[in-house]
Amino acid sequence: MSSTVQSNTFLPGGIGSLYNNNLALAPPYIFVIILGSLIFILIVIIIIREILTSRGILKDCCNFQGAGVQCLGCQECCASCAETCDCCHTTSIESCFDACCPKRGSLEFADIITCEACCGGKGCNCCGFDCVCAPTDVSNVNCLCCACQTNPQQTTDAPPERDHEHLSSTSRLLEKQREVTEAEALLANQKEEFKLKMQSLKLRREKLNTKEHELRESLANFEKYINELDSKRMRALKRAQDERELASVKDKDIEKLQAEIDDLKQKREELLARIAKYANHNKYLEKTVETADEFQEIRELIDRYTTLKTNKESLLEIQNQREEQLEGLRRKREAFIQKKNNEILILNNRIGDLQRELERVEIEARSAENEWNFIQTTAAEKTLLLGNVILAVRNLQQLVRHQQKVDKEEEGGETEDPIQRVRQQMDKVHMFIHDFTAITNEMKRSEQAKAKIS
């Protein structure tokens, strides 16, 4: 069995190239991915450059070297604020708010003051442009977009001071009116220039927004293209993995079938060896059939042998069953004998216990008989003593009754129980003796008292 794997047309080189290159992509796909990556990097660089240009970071706003003024370079604190200080051709508060670097959602009070000073304060000549600097009379001045340094020997081109002391009040008034007119004209020119600059900046911002939107769309399209390439690559890898697993399964099936073929070949060789081994037996059976009139074919002889063998096995099985039954009966007989022996032993033990119990009872009976005889001998003496006690108590009672002069009919209240009656009589005798003793003692005390008195 052999397995063939057809090459697919969606990848150059087919699946075989993927097996050989360990899932490596084809050169055209590698080239496309590298080209797309370069285009993506180029687009990102262009976007960053446009953003930096729109914020005024890449503009050369410090390219002036004048007499007494040295430009030290654009400051990093807020380079995009160059547009707010007329260094880069802008003087609007709105552009100052929009160009704060980094851009913030809310402005601080210091930012607002800076922008107001930038658009309405006094200016200094910085790098060839009019920048607002505060204060104006220091040696080092930091503009919003660049640092300027003035020489101590720098002289200003200020007009000579006029001697107002020698002018009349009318001349001074005309001079002030002329200055006001010049200031208004200068202010009007500055307003016109500011409007033109605002329009140009607005157009420039619209162009930048349009270009940024186009760049974002192109970037989104490029990302979509990259995602499609990734999805195609993943599908190709999955398909290659599936086909590789299928090929692995088929290879395992081939190995399994090959092993089965080897086993069958080995069994065939064993059977051929057995046939060669039993060839002599076949010849013997043929000769036996030829000599015996009972069998016509070898199969009949084999069937007869099989029948006899089956009968023998049946008889052996029956014999084994009978032997097992006999063995079971033998075990039951031995168990029954053992059980009866145990019962006899238990009964013998019981008889011994009963004999010992009988001997003990006989001993107790003899002891009880002796005790009864002793009781009978002592009972007469106790009965005689009890009779004497009862007679003595009765005599004492009669003496007490005679002493008290009480008749038997008048006394009454005696119980029929002799023991209880004897107790009552003893109580009466005791009471009489107690009363008599008390009277005697009283009489003795009275006699003693009389004797003492006399």
C-alpha cells in the first residue's frame, strides 16, 4: 500500500515544500510581507513628520545672526508655541491654545497669560522676527520659541529724546496726535496682516486635516490588507497541518497493515512447517484405510477418532463429576461425624457440670438439714423462755392492776395478737413503775424537807 499527497496550487511549491521547510512561507509571500512592512513604516514616518511639521517643531525658526543678538536655538518646553509668537508667522491666541505642546484638554492660567502677552505685549527682535519678550531690558531673554541673548554694548535705534521743556503745549498736543495717528495706522496694518495670516493658517490646517484623514484611511486599508494576508497564511498553515496529520495517519495505517502481513506470512510458514511435519501421519492414515475394510476414506477414520475422543472426554467428565460428588459426600459425612462428636463432647461436659451441681446441692441439703435440726433443738428452749417472759409480764400486769384497783372488764382495749398484747402489758407496767418511782421520789423529798424543818 502506498499513499500519495497531491500538491496544492495556493502556495508555490505545494504541501511538499511545507513539509521540507518546516512550515516556511514561500519567497513571494515573504517578499510581499517585507514590502508591506516597509510601506507601513514609511507611512508612519510620514504621519509623524506631518504632525511635527503642523506643530512647528521641524521649522527653522532660529536662523538669524544679528548685531548684538545671538539665537541660541528653539526651546523644548513648547516648540509648537512658535506659531503664537510671530516667530513662525502667526500671532493668534487661538493658535496658541491649539498648539500647546503636549496638547492638553484644559489650559492653565499661565498659558493664557503667555498667549495674551504674545499677542498684545511689547516685542523684541529675536532671530530676525518680532517676538514678545518680557522683560525687554535684560541681557538674556527667552522667547516662546527661541532663546535670544543681547550684548551689553547693544544700542537701540530709538529716536533721540525730544526736549519737551522748550515746546509749547500746542506743539506737544500736535505731537501726541501725530503719534496716535501713526499708532492707529500701524495697528490697522497689523490687523490686516493678522487676518491674512489667519486665513493662510486656516487653509493650511484644512489641508493637513485632509492629508491626515487620507493617511488614516490608507493606514486602515493597509492594516486590512495585512489582516487578510495573516488570515490566508493561517488557513494555509491549517490546511497544511491537516494534510500532514492525514499523511501521518495513512503512514500509521500502512505500518499496521505491513505488520499484519508479516504476521500472516509467519503463520503461513508455521502452517507449512506443520504440514511437512505431519506428512508421515497422512501416509500412515492412507495405509490404515487401505488395510481396514471398515473405513473407505481418511475422513471417516478421522471422524471415528473424533467421535471416540469426544465420548472419552464425556466419560472422563462424568467420572470427574461422580468423583466430585463422592468427594462432596465424603466431606459431608466427615463434617456430620465431627458435628456429632462435638455434640457428644458438649453433652459429656454438661453431664459433668450437672454431676458437680448435684454434689453441691446434696452438700447444701445436708447442711440445711443439720441447721434445721439445730433450730428445732433451740426452738423449744426459746419457746419456754418466751412463755416464762409472757407469764412474768402477765403477773406484773396483774400486780399493777391490783395495785391500781382496776378490774379486767374496765380495762379492755387489748388486742388479739399475743405479741402486741404482751407489748401493751409491758408498756403499762413501765408506766406504772415510772409513776410509782416519781411518787416515791416526791415523798422522799417531802420527808426530807419535813426532817429539815423539824
